[in-house]
Amino acid sequence: MKDERKAQWLRGVLDLCVLSALTNGERYGYELSQQLANAGLGTVKGGTLYPLLARLEKAGHVATEWREGSQGPGRKYYSLTDSGHLHLKTQASNWKIFSSLVGRLLKQEGS
Amino acid sequence: MNMESYLGELTAQLQRLGVSEGRIGEIIAEVESHLTESGEMPVEAFGPAAEYAEEMAALAEKNSEHTDDSANPANNPNPADLSTIRYHHRTFRATAIDEMGILKYAGKDGWELVDVGALALFCRRPVDLSLAHRWEYKRRTGTHNRIIKEEMAAAQWEPCGNWIVFHYFKRENGIR
């Protein structure tokens, strides 16, 4: 699948993917981008990921903490807040409804 | 564009947009951390510095800090300085966009940078101008303060102030 197309689809749900990636515990930015790539979602560039994380932080959905690195620069760790959990739960079920609608519409074409 | 010049431009742009120093430091450290680990080219990963700065500035708190002249060491001269050479002190107003240009001319004119602050370069020059040296300056950008200092010391650069992620170094460059 073309990465461009994937990136376009991802734009609408990237915040939910990021919140979901945090349900197993805190992560720092680069770790998150690796996790999303490993999940098959393609490359999420830093220029997309960090502004999104800043928006989630501003909305109170994630909390952050700086840890000093022993060698390189420090890392900013993100973790899910209660409000983030709730937001993810609500929006994930909305997404499921929406994606099943799209799925039903495309059923004849995709097989 | 290499990482250091990208971080420098990003810092200058964030400063121009009125983002607070603390927040600039965080944004820069995160970009630096990501680039160090991923090995990506800065513009490829984060886009042009001006655009990334605009996007992050829109999300950041605006700067309410103002420069505080009591932090100016010229107001509290080091007693050791008084015993030997008498100095004139002068504070040059500057930003991360123009400060190296200002330092280049000030250094040639015998002004020695002794510290930096927000929008300010604290300089001194012997009252007796025959004692004045020329100074040259270099700026390094990044959060690896210790490593940068070691690298610069190896080339006889002396640290003379830090501001957020900018580290300033001076070196004597002949008689004025």
C-alpha cells in the first residue's frame, strides 16, 4: 500500500493510535514512532508526532516527565491520564462504528 | 542542514514567536533526542524549522518573562577584576538571530563576553584600551553541554555563557 494513502487515513485517527500505544505504559517520542511503524502504520514523522503529543498534553490526555539520559540528551516520557483513557475508550468505539460502515460499503470491491 | 544548525534556527524562530525559554529548551531537547536516536535528517523528519516553530508556538504558552538587569554581572563586578584591570561594562541587546554578528564586531573592538542572558550579551572592555584584546566567538547548540565543552576546550575555546540550548565560547584573537 502506498505510504501516502496510509498517512492520509492515519491523520484522522493518529491521536487514538498514539493514546492506544500508551495503554501498555509510558513511552518517549521516538519509541512511539517505532511502535506505530511496527504496527504497520508506516512512518510517522517527528514533525507530525510531537505537535500531536503537545496537543494531547494540552488537552490533558497525556502527562509528561523528563528523564535525564546517561549519554545523550534527556527523554520526555508520555503516559496516559484518566481523561486520556476515557477519551480513547469513547473515540475508539466511534471509530469502530465508522470503519464498519466504510467496510460494509466497500465489501463488494475489496475481495 | 546539520542538526546543530537546524536546532539553532529552530531556537531563533521560537524565540521570535515569543515562546518562553523553558518551553524552547524542552522543544529543542525533544527534537535533538529524536534526531540523535533515529539518525534522520532534521528537515526530513521535522520539516522546515520556521514551520515547525510556528506549529509548536501555537500550542505553547506565550512568554511573560522580561529581562532582568539585576542578573547583569556588570552590576556586580567580580572583585578579582577590580584588583588588576578596570573594565567598562556594556550590555548588547541581541536575539539568537543576530547575536553572532554583534559579537563579531564587538569582539574585534575589544569587548569580551562574560555572560549571556535572555536577549542580552554582557560584555566588558578594559578602561585602558591599550590592554584590550580582540576576541572571537563561537556558538554551539545542543543539550550535550558537557560534551560540547570538552570539544571546544580541545581547540582552546573558553566557555562564556549559556542561554537555553546555546553555548557561547570565546578565544583571544590578538591585540586590538
